[in-house]
Amino acid sequence: MGVDAAVSVRQLRRWESLDPPLPQPGQQAVLEALLGVPLAELGFTVPLERVHSTPKCGHQEGVLHRRQFVVDVGALLGASALPASRTGRRIGSIDVRAFQSDISGLYAIDHSRGGRVARQAATRVLRSIEKVMTDGVYLAPVGRELHGLAGTLHSHLGWIEFDAGRTAAARVACVEALASARLVDDPLLEVRALDSLSLLAVEQKRPWEAVAAAAAAGAIAQVHGGPRVKSVVALRQARALSSAGDHPGARRALSQALTWQDRSDRDTNAPPWTAFAGQVEVDYATAAWHVETGHQAYAVPFLRAAVDRLGPTYSRNAALYRARLAEVLMKVGEVEEACAQVVASANAAQGMASARLADRLRTVAASAAGVDTAVARDCVEELRVLGVTVRKRRTV
């Protein structure tokens, strides 16, 4: 290469430190040529003009046999790379960004198609990440990002499996996400895992676990979370406390959620998994609190507001909330409006694979089948045509 660049043991140790100094220009070219890795990915703080410049030695790649060199000098880079016995594909920041894009796409699939469809896509992405983590060659920072992405996927799978009606698999995924969060020291990922675990515990009738998980998430969110994260956690705390019979405590948590929601407009660093949170979720949680306390009629305006405010992006939730509104309307005797809402929900649910939504539609259909009016009978027939199983409730 025509470069006179020697390296002492002392210099190498400085490069292996947590905050390494930038090598001299000649050394920069040699390092990039031999390792086949940009300086920025090696852990150095690189000036912007150097990042965008073209390496001077790109034509030497074939001669230098970069891959074999990485294997041969693996011991020297032990502080920042995987063991030298790994000879798989080189994994870098471009691969990480591709996986991040794949994960972002899963949210759209989940909201538009439901948990059963999203589960298949999420499982494929997770397997791809686990494969490169096992077989690939990468530096420690990239490995940490990959591990964090795996934890994010496990957390997302916890929610997806829950929506698909697979509670046992959902629990396993939540525990995996919690372990990943601890290993990579990512407090917000830990909050999300605990948040999902609390929600799942409510559905599994484990109120003590739901409250404990929500409280742990709240303690971490107070230190590391912004307004939107704190609002989501407060909503989970409200649901957990209500399931445990602590309705006053749940009401206080709802007030806290609303307070944090009012401040969320200035929260520019909120993680993607909090994007769903907003006034809609506060209204829906308030309606759930009224139902838990036995005031069904008070829940109706909050459910109407949630349905009206929910945009087209969240198709599954819109259908789910509409079915919930129909369920409560049926209980308070508003049969005609309940029938209109449940038929609209069933129409919107076409093409979705959500166990929660299907269960709720069946529940409302069973209630309608027990009402002897022309409107209710027509509703039942429409639901059958739309594929909803209708079973008349037994009366005691």
C-alpha cells in the first residue's frame, strides 16, 4: 500500500479502550484495508468528512484477503469482536438498519391484519436475527444492537401471541424480552416487557403478578421514560389495579396517565411501541374502569369517543373497540345501536386474524341471539353471513 504505519502494543491497547483515540491517517487506511470495516464501526469517533470520504485502498480488497485476516488476528481484537473461530458473513450497521426496518413493518401488519398473521412475519425476522447472531462475524457494539433487536422482537411477539390467543407462548416471549433487556441494559425495553407481562397477567387472572409487573415498570419509567412511556405505564397500572379490586388506586393511575398524556406533545424521543398511546387509549381505559366498577352506562360515552378518534392506521383496534362498545350497549339495553356497531365491527374484521376480536364478536352475537326483536334477529343473520359463530346464551 506504500504506507509507513507501525503500531506499538501501547497504541493497540489505547485503541481497545472504551474511548479510543482516532488513529493517524496512514494507520486509518491500513486498519480499514486489513479488517474490511469502516473506522466508525470499529468504535472510533470519526469526523464527518472522513465518514463520507472514499477509502484510498478499496482496490486492495482481493489481495489482502480481509476475511482470513480477521480470523488470524481475532485474539488481538478480543475486546471488541467475537471469537476468531467464527467465519460467517460480516454483519455491520447496514444489516442492523435492515432488521430495524423489518421490525417497523411488523407494527403495520399487526394493526391491519391481527396477531395471527403478524406472528408469522415476526417469527421469520426473529429467526433471521438469531441466525446472524450465531453464524455471523461482528463487533461487540453490533452484537449488542442485534441482541436488543431480538429482545424487541420477543416483546412484540408477547403482544402478538396475546392477540392471537396463545397465552402460554405470549408469556414465554415476555420473559425472553425481559431477559434480553437485562443483558443489554436497556431500561425502556425492560419497561415494555414488564408492561406486556402485566397486561397478560390480567387476562390470565393473576392480579398479584399484574400489579407487581406494572409497579416495576413504573419505577423504571420514572427514571428513564418520557411522558409517553409514563402514560402507557400508568394505563397498565390502572388496569392491573382494577383487576385486583383496587378501584380507587386504578382511578388515580388513570389521572396520572391523563396528566402525562397532556405533556406527550413535547416527547420527541418516545420509542415506537408507544405510538398507539394517546387520548384514545385514555378514553378506552376509563371506559374499562367504569365497567369494572359496575357503571356500564358511564362507559358508553368514553367508548364512543375512543371509536370516533381512532384513525385508519389502527384497523384491528378500531374493530375491537367498536365490538367492545356494542357489548356494553347490549348490557345497558341499547340493542339497536349495539347491533349496528357489532355489524360494522364484523365488516371491518374481514381479513383479520385476531383471536381477541373474534371472541368479542362471538360474545356480542350470543347476546343478540338472546333478544327477541326484529333488529336483533337481523343482526344475528348478518353476523352469520360475515362468518361470526353465533351461539345463543343459556339462561339459568
